Amino acid sequence: MNTINRLLTSAAIGVAVGVSSFAAYAETPANMLVIANRIDDVTTLDPAESFEFAGSDISRNVYSRLVYLDPLDLAAGYKPGLAESWEVSEDGKTITFTMREGVTFHSGNPVRAEDAAFSLQRAVILNKTPAFILTQFGFTPENVAETIKADGNKLMITTDKQYATSFVLNCLTATIGAIVDKETVMANEVDGDMGNTWLKTNSAGSGPYTLGSWKPNESVTLEAFADYYGGAPAMERVIVRHVLESASQRLLLERGDIDIARNLNPEDIAGVMEAGGIKVEDELKGRLMYLSLNQKHPELSKPEVRQAFKYLIDYEGMKNSFLKGQYTIHQNFLPATYLGASEENPFSLNIEKAKELLAAAGVEGLEIETGVREAQERIEIAQSLQNTLAQAGITLNITVGTAKQILARYRARELDMYLGAWGPDYPDPQTNAGTFAYNPDNSDEAQATGLLAWRNSWDTGGLTEKVEAAVTEGDRDKRIQMYQDIQAEFREISPFAIMFQQIEQSALRENVMNWSTGQAVTSAAYWQVTK
């Protein structure tokens, strides 16, 4: 029997509570931004550890980085942030940053090169899930004191070999590039954890907002930082409410209780467009929807079975129904708009071909479990897969839980199949090539949870070496071709079926201006919003 199992948590009853809590509002204040969004994936606020979608929104607004991306001017690429300028050594391996003068943390402490060095060293030493974004440059706990160091108001970063400067700077725009207040963090250190336990629920940044509160699976409140070096934000307070269901978000928006609804389904988008005082804005995101197969499973590890799954997905049917207007078919690990992105989408629903592949593998009567976050469109995708897989004799049992629950099992390599989303961490093709197709150590002991290939116990079939070559290629055209070749091979041999790229549709009250979710390369910037 096909089943859907729900992991019961307090979040399961959160929607009703969340809606009633808004009843007192007639409309939001002019200096306050209220957003409805799914934020149950937030597991930590420490930028050295945070690796989820909603967490990146928080970090982007609470912390500053050496360089940053402006979502209202993405064509300009990265811009000077806490570093006002930088120089590159003749051998191309050392970047020397000059820190901006007069910037303070929320604590009132000055932002120093010493804080920047500490922040990046700390991320490497802690070695949490996103650490690979920095360690790919040869940084280790043993060498960071020498490869990342401060001298006065200068910060020197020395990589293990020459990389394109743009690649290094793009990586520093990621969440893990956030600069933390060394004095405050170390004052809260416990048992040598470099403040990690404290930073899970607190902040020590210099960004446009300070952390007011975080109530897991309920809300995040941010307060404007009047002394922000870029100028105090117009929205003095930002409240992000965890509202799971599209219908509940629509009701709150139409009543004027919130300013922005970020998770409306196509039906509710169509409904609010007919209502007065509401507008809808579309942004192509870098977020990809995919399924992956655990290569520890004796049947799912067979090449024919991996291919069969790619022919058991109703791409067109889903795109034209419950995903209409919000996802476009995309079957490659580099999102559209990225250097080296491929437009090839060779797979379509073909039950007979899938059956032939399964028969060639000697597989019949297969029963597997997939883990799915408690989000409407993901559950509907899982149900569509359940239907098409059944036509090929595969029973798919669906386990639904919070993002934290499902991700924990996925990162522990426990699920037969995972259905979820992945978004790039920085605007360079290595951001996805280096996680989908790169896995230098496939052992359980490696604990390379930031690499999707590792999470699925896949040794990449030789693609790891090709990714390593592509990231250091200096010729732009050659590099583009290398990534396209890697993706072509990946489509054929990998245990991943990449299905869709997101088009985020935000529904806003008409008075909300300068809203951006960050498009394909970054996160939301609340400090630019006006009303």
C-alpha cells in the first residue's frame, strides 16, 4: 500500500495559531514589514553553520560581509562591503583587503580586520556543513592562522593555488562569509565551542538589522540598526511569520495583516491578482527542485534504475498544473543565468522505457521511502511521483516532516530517496558543481554533509576530478564548455533527477516598494524595502 506518514510536531498545529495571532491587526504600521514565509528550515543562526534557505535571509540582513551582492543592482556583481578595496598579489594567490573605517557592530565594538580574520578562521575550524565553501581554497584548521590573518586594518587571504579572483570574492558573499564580532562571540564561548552554542540563537553582526527574537517554527523579529554604515533601514522592524499553508498566507494578505506572502500556490496567486491593493512580482531563482537516490540501497544503485527514475517523472504535467507559473522544467545542476548553464532537458515521462530499464536491471516489486518537507508543492510532487512510479511497479512511501526532521535524516544518509530543493551559495558555477558532482571522500567518516553527492553515498564516477579541473580553468570559454560537459555526463550517470527551477512569485501589498528575494544569486534584502 502507498502511504504518506507525517512526523508530528508543534509545527503541525502552527498554522491555525499563526492566523489567529494576526486578528488584532487592521493593517501593518508604515515603519514595519510583516512577511509570511515558511521558516521551519531554520536550525541555527550561526553563519558558520547555517545552510538553509530561510536562515540565509536572516543572515543576509543581520551580518555584513567583506563584499556583497546588491539584489537591486545584480548586474554590477559583488560590491565593496566591510572591505572598501582589495589587491591581488602577482602570483594570484593572496588577496589583501583594506577594511572600511568607522563601522561598528551592533554591540558598539568597532569592526576590525581582526574580526574578519577570526570569522573566516572560525568557520574553517568549526567545520560545520557549509565549511567546504572556504576549505575548497586549501584552508584547514591547522593552517588558517597563517593563510587568513590580519595586520592593522588589512586582511590577507592566501589560497593554496591561483583561482580567479571573482571566484574567491563570490564565495565570500555566501552566508559563511559573514563577519562576526570576535569580542562578543568569544565572551560567550563554552567548552571551546568558539561561541557556536550561543550564536545558534543570538547574533553578533554589523548588518542593517539586529536580531530581536527567533522562535523556531513560529517567527523571526529583526530591529533596525540605526548606526548601520549603509544608512538606517526605512523599515524599523521586520517580522517574518511561519505560515505553512498558501490559503492562510492569502487570507492574511487580503486582510492587510501582512505585507508580503512568499508561498502562495498558483491558484491563490490568481485569486489575489483579482483582489484590490495587491501586486505579484516574479523572480527567477537559483533554487532547483530535485530527487536523489541513496546509493547505499542495493537496487537504487544500479545504473539502469537511476535512469528509469528520470523517465518516471511527469515534468510537463506538474509544470502545467499545481506548479504553473512557479517552476520551469530544468534538468541540470547549474541554474539558468549561471556561467556554463545548460538548456538540455532530455527526459520526459516514458513509463514503457522506464519498465525496460528496470527489467534490464532485474528489479521488480521495489518498495522505497522518500522524505519530504511539509510544504504543499513538495507533497504534491511526491504524490505525482507516487502515481507514476506505481505504474512501473515501484511503491513509494512518503514520509512528511519539518525541514529539520527530513534534512537530519537526509544528511545522515538514512533515506532511500530525498525530494527537496537546492539553492546556490554564491554566483559561480562551482557552487553547484562542487556539491552535486564532487565527493573526494565517500566514506561515512568523512561527514561531508555539505556535499549532495556525499549525502547520497555517490562517488561521482570520475566527475570529482573534472570538477576540480573546471574550477581552476582560466579561459572563460573553456570553463563554460567544461561545465556543460560535466552536466551532460551527470544527467546520464548520477542518482539525481533534477526537475525544475523556481520562479518565485511574491504577493505584496501595493505600497511595498524595492522588494527582492535575491533573484538567482542571493537572498532577500529587507533593508532596501520602503512603504
